[in-house]
Amino acid sequence: MKNNEIEKLDFEGYLLHKLEPAKVTIEEITKFERGFSRETWFVKTKTDAAKDYVFRRDIPGGSIQPFPLRLEYEIYKRLSDTQIPVAKTLWYEEKPTQFLPGPDFYVREKVEGSWIVPNFDNPAAEYDGVRIAACLEHMKKLALIHTADWESLGFAEIFSVPPDGESCAKHTVERLVGELRNFQVEPLPIVTEALEWLRENAPEDSPCISLLKGTNGIGEEIWQNNEIVALSDWEESSLGDPASDFAHTQELLPPPTGWSNGTKTFHLKDALTFYE
């Protein structure tokens, strides 16, 4: 494999092997340049049942994520048949193959769209309406995630479950401490002090235990015609307090000054009211 790149013939040979007897013609292969946690490859094909595929695998030196690729696949798999819009998973490949040598990977369908919301970042006040609409669309999707029946979907099998709603914040702290221990190479007193403060001041008023997306917002989701058609980047997902997702939202919540729709100013409380 030249320069750790996947060649066109590798993909073509693998898909011919996997999808036989369908005839596969690779029309285009693109490596997604955004994101650093894992490699993402888009493969456009021409087959009897035309499909575009997304291949996800660890980078050659290993992922920066503290959990295996298989867990990411299991998250998508559990959500594929729900109202929560995600790319449908197709299969997981854990056996070394002559066609695509290297680490494990999984394959999912490609969802057409863009991570960019046109004019969202344009500071002109005339685009505040665009920002408000995007915020409300995001609130709809967060509500779907937070009301999902995570127990029946099997998330307790792959995630650590808080003992009760009141323990969500402390449980999150201890979960993160456990992950940090895997990477610690020297004592970090300031981190220890910070953790003690978090333990002592953790809120205990979570209304419920919900499925959480983790990182979310602009740059993390796939948009099409001002609608989120696929929620992506579930690497930081977990079970806990829904408030956590608002703390991790990128750009899609109004600033303290709010956004104006021409008749009134739209503030965070308006977004939360809509979400509720």
C-alpha cells in the first residue's frame, strides 16, 4: 500500500469480492480531509444497485479516540432503524483481506449533503434568520436523540450507565477519569485538583438519563436544504444528562446578544423552550 493510501484497485477488488455477483465499477474515490480521529473514504460506484459507500478505519498510527472502531460501528448500527437520521451501516470487516490490507474498517451508506449551512457564518444581520432556522432544526434532532429508548436499542450493552439521574454528572466525571488513566504518563496535580472540584460541585438535578451525542453542531452534521439529514461524529457519545449536549454544541446556540428575526430577538431560552 503506497504511502498508506488505499488504491482504486484495492477498493474495486474488495467490492467485487464482497458484492459478487454484482459488477462494480469505481467512478470516484475521495479521502475526506476533515477530521483527525479516523480515516474516512468516499467511494462512488456504478453497480446493478448503484450505491455510494463510506469506509471508516483507524489512521495508520492508530486512532486518537480512546475506544475501538467497533464501538463507533455499533452506535451507528443501533441507530440505523430509528427516527434519528444517521448513515445506515452495511457491514464490519475485521478479517485481514488480500484486497484491503491493514486495520479493521466498516462500511456505511453515503448520505448526500454538506456540513456547511450556507451563510450561517455571514455576520450580516440579514442572515440571523438562517441561524435561527438552523438552531431550531438542531433542537429537533437533539430532542429525538434525548428521547430515544436507549435501553431497548441496546446502548446499555456498549455504554456505561449512570445509576440514576441524580448521579449523571458524577458518573461522567468518573468515566472520563477512567479514560484519562489509559493515557497518563506522569502525575498531573492540577488535573487531580480540578477533578476533586468537579466531584464536589457536580449538579444533581438531571431530569433523566438520555442518549447523548457528544460533539455536535456546525461541522458535525450533514445538511441538505436546511435540514439535518444525517447526524455524524458520534465518537464522544454516551449516556447521561441531556444538558451535556448543549455544553458541547458548536455554534448552533445563539450568543448572549441573541439573533434577530426582524420582529424579536431570539435567545437561548427561546431555543430551549422550542426543544422542550
